[in-house]
Amino acid sequence: MKAAQLATLKFFSLLFLLPGLAGLIISAMISTHYLGTLPKWSTPEEMRTIPRNINGTVVYQTQEEDRKLSLIEDSSVGVFVVGLGLGLVYLEQWGSSRATASEEDDTLAEKLS
């Protein structure tokens, strides 16, 4: 694989990895915020009837809060996994290109000696 293709693969890997990781951090911050502010018992008059287990503590949230946090968590994991997959392909291709270059150097050194 050519150096330009490797650079592009590395770029796209980071393009997915970093936002995915940022999304996971943001969802953890939202969960921590929910843990401190949401009630630990169901309050139907506030529409807080959807339970969420955060570190062993159950808090009750609205359906909209549950939908938003689940969307952030799920999409962040998806984006991160795509970036991780691209990163693994990049590392495999980079290793293969390094091995090929090393073999070519060895062959050239044998011819010169």
C-alpha cells in the first residue's frame, strides 16, 4: 500500500476514533449529571417514569432524556468502533509495508555485497 493511501487510512481512523471517544466522554458526563440531579423514585407528575441504572443507582428520567442519552451512547460506540476497525486495518497495512520495505533493503544489500 502506498504512503498516501496509508496516510488517508490513518486520517479516517482518527476522524472516527476521536469524535467517538469524545461522545463517550460526553455521555459519561451526562450520566454523572443525571445521577446527581434526577430523582431516585418515580415521579409520574413530572413524567419521570423511565428507570436508568447508573453505577448501581436507579434514577428516573423522562422518555425524551432516555432517548437522547441512549442515542448519544449508541452512536458514539458505533463511530468509535468504525474508527477502531480502520485503525486496525491501518496498523496491519503499515506493518506489511514496513516488512516489504525491509525485505527490499535486505535484497539490495545482498546484491551490493
